[in-house]
Amino acid sequence: MKHHLFRHLAILIAVIFISTIIPTNTIPAAAAGKVKATTIKVSPSKNSINIGQKKKITVILDKKNTKAVKITLKNSAASKVKAPKSVTVAKNKKKATFKITGKSAGSAIITAKFKNAKGKVKTAKVKITVKEKDIAVDSITLSNHEPKVDDTITTTVAPKDATDVKYEWYSGDTANSASTLIPGEKRDSLKVTESLAGKYIKVVATGKKGSASDVTTKPVEGKQPVIEETKVYSADITEAPIYAKEDNYLPLVLKDKDGNAITDIAIAQSDTRGIKIDQPASGISIVEKNGGLALKLTKELCQAAGPLTISLKVAATGNTVSRNFTISGAAELTKITNYSGPTTVAAGGSITISINDLTIVDQYGRSYTKNDALFRERIFNPGDNPGCLGVKVMTVDRSEPVIGGFDPEDGDCVMDSEGKTSLTLHRAAQGDIALNFSLVKNEDGNLNDVAGSDLRVTIK
């Protein structure tokens, strides 16, 4: 036991002795006293570069050294910035440089580190911001060159990746004078307001490099007034005679909500804007007549005299308009009122007396000529058609020259008998000839004069 105790004690004494005779600064970890620098910095400490751009960074020690000093470089974002892992400050130098290269947009911090003369680790940092390469603005195009109020105009810049593009919008009375700045509009689009109505609009795009502009080709179109769709709000049927066995027309008065007359048949006939005829169910329609609108009642509807109710429904309001009418008896031709044919003939000459030159009225005082349907329907072959009329022409004085060799005693003077529409009058001598026109009616096969139907005409 004593032998081992003495051995351990001898070892301890030897260690203490050695430690007292060897100085501590001779330990290699303290750089052997050849590193004199105590601090480090980098210049510039903040950097901004584009992608692909290279730049030199300088490492600076505060003192020269009697040996080369290795500076380690720690990169926080190698995907953003390319940098070496270390740089060496040469013997008897204070500075060294290294290159960085931008790889992608973003930022990185590179930390330079070394152990100083006192054995302490010192650091300095450099921040690098990597930006996209500055791309110049070549052009800008408006999405709409003929805008209207409330439109949104967008823009397209070329190239689309131009750097740091800023926008300004201007207005003016012409395309060339659009120089009034539109306040507050700095985006790449513009909402067209009422205040810009009648103005041309220009946009200017300014990038980090280059600028471009575009302007509308027409002034801003203002809001169009909202025109309410015209609709019928009131309807009325004007009183007018209705006659049996013929087409009849009743003036139709339609008005909009402001009381303005509506004469457009398309509106009147519209299911949503016009009127609907509820009664009668057929034989009646809306037509244009004499510059306005009318209800046409067909002769099939008006077959006989009697009452007639007409009901209309206004689509816009749902109101119903009803009117009661009376159909009068069918028209009858009752009197010859005018002759417009020739009234002079030379002695020995002749003239033609035509039924087409007569005007005949009915019991209601309405006039008819050859152009009217009732005239053509009724004055036709009375000798063969019961109820039809003919026209008889007689000289007032039987001693006067007869007409065309027809014998009044035989009824040959009745025009339209057997389709005749005219007679020829031959003048034998000077002197006025008095003619009497009268209507005859086929009644039970006999051609009887219609009382009070005659017209006297003098041929000179």
C-alpha cells in the first residue's frame, strides 16, 4: 500500500513542476502569437445586386499580421447568393476581398469570422439583397379605347416583367391634350367615373428603366338616360256608328302613364305593354287607321242590328275598359246625289252616260261611288238578283231625242241590267236635254222605282 501511495504522489509533484516552467502563451490554439488583429469588419456592409450580378466584398482587419489569417464565411441563404466558404488575409496585409453573385431574388447574410490575437472569435456581417434584373418598359396598352362611364380600363405592360412599374392617369379634352392628372389613381387599372365623361384618358407607365403611354381614341361616353319602356296605361274606345253587314272601325285612344298618346301598333298589340281584347272573342282586332289606331269590327261580327259590348284589358295595370254599342241596320242605297260625267254634246253627236259617274247615298247619308264595296255589291244586275238595284235613265220630255235607241217603254234604259254599265246619248238637234236618273229595285221580279231616289241632269 505504501509503495502505491508514494508512486501517485511522485506523479502529482512532477505535473506541478512542469506547469510552472512552461508559459501558457505557447499553446497552439492561441495562434502562437502571430495574429495581431483583434477586430474585423466588412465593406460595404449592405449590398443590393441583381440576379446574375457579381460584386466584391472586402474583409478588413484592424492590424497587419505576421502570418496569413483565414476568415471563414458563413452564408445564410446559399440559394439566393453565391459566396466562397472562406477568404484569407495575406501575411502582413489587413484586407482581403471575395466575390458574391446574385442567384435568385431575396436576401442573405454572410458572416465573416476569425479568432483574434487574444484567442477570441470575432465576427462581422454583410447583408446582400438580390433583385430581379432591371427590365425596361417598352409599351403599355389600354384594354378599352372607347370607354363608357362605369367601365374599368385595365392595362398591359410589355414586357410583363418590367421592373418597378408605376402608373399615372391623365385626362383631357383631346387625345393630344390629356395632361390633367387624375388624383389618387396609381394602380394599373382605372374605374371610369361620371366626372370623366367627354374626356380622353391617357395612362403613363414608368419603370426602373423606360416609360410608355397609351390614350383612348374616343372621349368617355356618359351614361345614357334610362328610358322606361313605353306601355299603355289607359285605353278608351271612341263612340262611332256601327253598321250591320259591313266592316266597321272604332277609333282607339291609348295613352302612356304620362298621358302621351300611343299610336305604335306594336306596343298596342304587345301582350305585356299593350291591351288585350277580352270581348268579343273573335271578329275584332287592333289596326292602323287614318294615322292612328282603331278597332276593326268585321262584317261577320256585325251580321245583324243589335247591342254589342267590347271589353279591353290593359296589360300594365290590369284595368278593364268596357263599352256598350248598338249595331245599326245594314246600309241601303237610297238616292242618287251627283252625276260627274259629260253634260254637253253637239248636234248630231253623242255622249256616253256611265253608271261609274254617279254618287249614291244610303239612309244614313253616307256617299258611295264606284270605288266602294257597297256600290259594287248592290248596283248589279237587278233584273236577275232580287233586292239589287239598277239605275234608270229617262228623258224628262218624251218628245226629246231618245237615248241610244233604247225604248223606255221596254225598260231598256235601266243600266246594269244584264251587266250594262253605260248608255249612249245621240243628239239629233239643238236644245237642252233633261235627263232623270233614278234607282230601281228588283222586288219579286219587278223593277220598281225607289221613291225619292232620282236626280235631274241637263245636257246642253
